[in-house]
Amino acid sequence: MIGQRESASGAHFGFTDRWGGVSAAPYEELNLGGAVGDDPDAVRTNRELAAKSLGVEPDRVVWMNQVHGADVAVVDGPWGSSTAMSSVDAIVTTRRGLALAVLTADCVPVLLADPVAGVAAAAHAGRPGMIAGVVPAALRAMTELGAQPSRIVARTGPSVCGRCYEVPEAMRAEVSAIEPAAYAETGWGTPAVDVSAGVHAQLERLGVRDREQSPVCTLESRDHFSYRRDRTTGRLAGYVWLD
């Protein structure tokens, strides 16, 4: 269920795989996305199962309405019934014990934490969000709340790798003009984009040294959801929270 889990100096990170849930095909099993056509009751149950497996209360998880942009929201609790969920691609909090979640199915889930300052962030970095600067925007919001890049722990989860993310040559040129580290070539010799490499290059330039990248390619792994591979499919989640 939780494919990767780590704790570091009071910061906790977790990334799900696709197993251990109740969703039926084509969303089997642990689909955590609420806007992909799955049964809402199944998604609710899956979110409860995933949270409990992490030791987090399901009602203390903040989700996003992700739109492939670079907007950031600072949150101190889940969106209330009277408050519409904001359309953002990064959320930041100073509330300890509040888990921030990001949904993906090939895009890069980016989890950030400064345990000393007590600031955490989750960001959704697809190709559009990466070149729009969602990760630098999340870092700016964190530093405004007292975080220091040199103390920030960064973890990125399963995503489509540069060897598999084939794109037209014009698109590769456009992306690499903004982020050269994202320039890639597929395993069969055609133009590609490596979003995760671009994200890590941005983090390095911003002074984040403690970084780890998942080795899992979602398109290659049948243990993970991949939109590029299956189109109609579920969503994985990455979670970050502070003690």
C-alpha cells in the first residue's frame, strides 16, 4: 500500500503504490484520486486505508484541486465544507500533525519539509507545472514562513522517467529552453523530457541539498498508476507531515 516511507528528524514522507485498496478495474486497487471516474465511496475508503497505514488521521489530510499550474496555498487544516477547495498545485503548512497530499499518475510528487522551522509543503510537478515554476513557488512560500533551503528535506516520488516520456522535438526544445536539465532522450532514441531531473535541478539551484529521487518509473511499473500507459486509471499519492 505505502510503497515508500521515510522519517527524518521529525519529518515524515510516504508514497503509495496501487495495491491494498477496494477500487475495481480499471482503478484497481488503491486509487486515491477523486476526479478520475471511480466510485466516490471506494475513493473515500482508499483514502482512509492509506492514511491509517501511515498513522495519520484521515480527516487531518489536505488534498488539492490540481490544475498543472504554479499557484500555492498556505493551509492550517483541511478545506471546510463552507470553503471550496482551491485550485492550486502546491500547499504549505506550519501546522504540525497536518498531512499534505499530492496526487499523481506520471507527474512528479514533490514533498518538502524544514523540521526546524516547522514548515512542510507538497507540490504537483508535471511538465507544465515544472516549467511554470511550481517548485520554486512552493520554496518561496516556505521561506516566507521561516524555512531555510539548507535545512529543507526534499523527496520526489514515482513518476514517468526521461527514458519513457516521449514528446515532440518542439516540445523538448521549449521545455529545455526553460529548464536545461529536463532535456532527455527515450530508450529508443526519440526526444523526451525528464521532469524529475528538472525538479531536482531547480531544488539544487535554490539551495536544497538533502534530496532523494524515487527510482520507480510509473510507466514501466505495473505496481503504479500511469496515465500515459493506461489513460483511464487511478492516482497515487504522496504525503508529508511534521511531528
